[in-house]
Amino acid sequence: MKINLKHKEGSEILEIHGEIDLYGSPNLREQFNGLVALKKPSVIANLKDVSYIDSSGLATFIEAYQRLSAYNGQLILCHLSETVRGVFEIARLEMQIYSIASIKTHRVKQYLRAFDSYLTQAIGIVGVAL
């Protein structure tokens, strides 16, 4: 497994390549621990090039999610293949960890939420469709 760390628009992006298994999970855990220690508010795991994940990989994501949530940070998973998404769904974790189709979709939703909040506070209009 190979991990590239990038910083973009206030988020830390982990681009993960290969298999997230018993052998690769400690590397991924180390990356998450470093970001958590720095209290990074948003960590995006790009799983586009991940072909396989096992229970140790799931445990790594659960631990990262819990540690980030402890200080209101967020873990975002993006570009999950059908196989990888299926593993999260079988483990019933798809609703626990914020999962999106793409980073751009997330940015649009953030903008719409901010706009909705502005309208609610400034002019009393409620309910921009998300």
C-alpha cells in the first residue's frame, strides 16, 4: 500500500493506493495519528485506487473517525469502488463515516449549507434544498 498526503483548501487528503489490509493498516493508522495530533479539522481519504480492504482496514478507519470526532474533526471517504463500499455497507459503517462521491460534491454541499444558514439568519428564509 502507498499513501500520498496532500493539503488542499483546508483539508488534508490521503491518497491511498493498493490494498488496506493487516500489512498496510499500520502505515495508514500512523498517517491518521499524525493528523489527529495536529487537530486537523478535515481529513479526506481518497480511496479511488484501493482494490481491497479487510477488517484491520475497517478498524483503522473506525479509530480515525472516533479520534477525529473527539474534537469535532471529520473523516470523509471519497471515490470508493463498489467492492470497497460494499465492505463498509456489510459492516454497517456507511452511515457512521461520512462518505461522498467526490470532493467537489462535498464543497458544493458546504457552500449550500453556509448559504442556507446565511439566509436563515439574515432574512429569515429557511430551507435551501441539499
